[in-house]
Amino acid sequence: MILPNKDIELSSSYIGISALILSALKITKFLLKFCEKKQLKFLRNIN
């Protein structure tokens, strides 16, 4: 038998982990867009 407290702890940690993953994905997307813009400017400067 699992205690309710343990269940709550597990679910909250899962929520925390998924939130971390989501924020990491958002940051990664943002950085990729940022880098693409920088690269485009850089390439334009070379040509």
C-alpha cells in the first residue's frame, strides 16, 4: 500500500521535471532563432 503523501510527492516532482523540460525547450527554441538571426546578419556582412 502506497501512502497518499508519497503519491503527492511523486506527482509534484513529475510536474516540476516536466516544467523544467518545457522551459528548457522554450529557451532552446529562442536561442536557435537568435542564432539564426545572428548568422544571417553575419552572412550578409561577408557578401
